Amino acid sequence: MGASTDLSDARQRAARVLSAFEAAVKGEGGAAQAALEAALRDTALLKRAVAIQNARQHEAASVAAAEVAALKAQLQEAQLSAYSLSMHLREALAHSQKRGGPDWVT
């Protein structure tokens, strides 16, 4: 401004400085806005990924719980069968001792 020759020149120089300043501010604001939009897109993407992963984990947990229940039922059935077989064996041995020995020996 001090190098201006007259008032009109000073106004033109001030207008150029203000225009350059405005462009710089808008450019920074635009970059900040773009960064904000990118961060919001990334956040939305991560939220969807977490929701999908959470659903998969719940599904896997329910499948595992169903498998555990089926295996417990199988185990209980096997234990009942083993108990039944041991009772039959005990009864057969008691019966064979009353008759004088096992049937396969005589």
C-alpha cells in the first residue's frame, strides 16, 4: 500500500490482496470440508463393517450353542445306554452265578 501511486492504485492493490486472502480461506475450507466428508464416509463404512462382523459372530455363537446342545444330548444318551448295558450285564452275571456258572462254560 505504501508503494501505491494514488488512491485508486491502493484500492486495486487492497482488492487483490483481499481476493487472494478470500481464495486462500475458501481453499482451506474446501479442503477441510473434503476431509470431513471423507472421514464421515470412512466412519459409515466402519460402522457397516462392525455391524456385519457382529452379526457373523452372533450367528457363529448360535450355531456353536446348537452344536453344544446336540452333543450334550448325545452324551446323555450314551451315558444312559452305558448304564443300561451295565445293569443288563450285572443281571446276567447274577443269573449265571445262581445256575452254577456262565452259559458259555458248560
